[in-house]
Amino acid sequence: MTDYYSALGPLLRMAWGDNLHFGYWEGPSDRSSPQEATDRFTDVLAERLGVGVGCRVLDAGCGIGSPALRVAASTGAEVLGITISGQQVDQAVELAERAGMSDRVRFQLKDAMDTGFEAESFAHKPVSPGPGAR
Ligand SMILES: C[S@@+](CC[C@H](N)C(=O)[O-])C[C@H]1O[C@@H](n2cnc3c(N)ncnc32)[C@H](O)[C@@H]1O
């Protein structure tokens, strides 16, 4: 698996962009590009999970980090991405640095099947409602 993503990474990126996941198209008339639709998929997921400021998110199988960066940027959450491809970690770290988000979005070479993380290391803490909210 490590070799697969390291070897095919550049080709996958050329064909599909920075997100290696499904796209979300609104319907048959939606002409969004794969990049737009896969970004939308990330946004829908983050919204439905209620990710927000104060959350610490684990992105297990983070690819080159594009979804993690997007979630952190749109929600204010902290994100740790893990992958078993060292090449992806290097690319993801570089993207985070270029985006100026290395303080909130980190990446590690780690197997999701054996992370060694303590239970509840990643917290879903709902954002407190603003003034006037019911
Ligand atoms: C289809 S790609 C998705 C990448 C990313 N989530 C995205 O949407 O762009 C699958 C990812 O899972 C990672 N992966 C596969 N098995 C893994 C494991 N056991 N632990 C951590 N990452 C893993 C791969 O290296 C790759 O980054």
C-alpha cells in the first residue's frame, strides 16, 4: 500500500487533483470540476460532523493533506493527518507550510491500525453557540 501511493501519487494527482476521494455533485446539471466536487465533499463531511473551533480532528489516511488543510481552514479546528506513505507526509507538510498553517495542521507517518494514540486524544467539542442562539 505504501508503495502504491508513493509510486502512483504523481499520476493520481495529475488525473484527480489534490483530493483522492469521491466528489459531491449536486445533480446531473452540476458541471463542477473534480477539484470543486471533491472539495465540496470535504466541506459537507466537516459540516455534518459539526467540526469547529476547539475540535481536534484525526484524518486517518490523509493523502497529501489537502482535505486536512481545507477542514482546518474552514472550521478553525486542529487537524492531525496520518498516512503510511512517507512521500505523502513530505508533500502534506510542504502544503501546510506554504499555506502558513503548520501550527494547526500536522502530518505524521503512522499506520491507522496501530496509532498508539491514547483514547480520546481527538476531541469533538461542539462550538459554543453565539449570543442570542437558542
Ligand atoms: C484513497 S487515499 C485518500 C487520501 C485522502 N483522505 C484524500 O481524501 O485525499 C487513501 C489514503 O490512506 C492511506 N492509508 C492506507 N492505509 C493506511 C493505514 N493503514 N494507515 C494510515 N494511512 C493509510 C494512504 O496512504 C492514502 O493516503
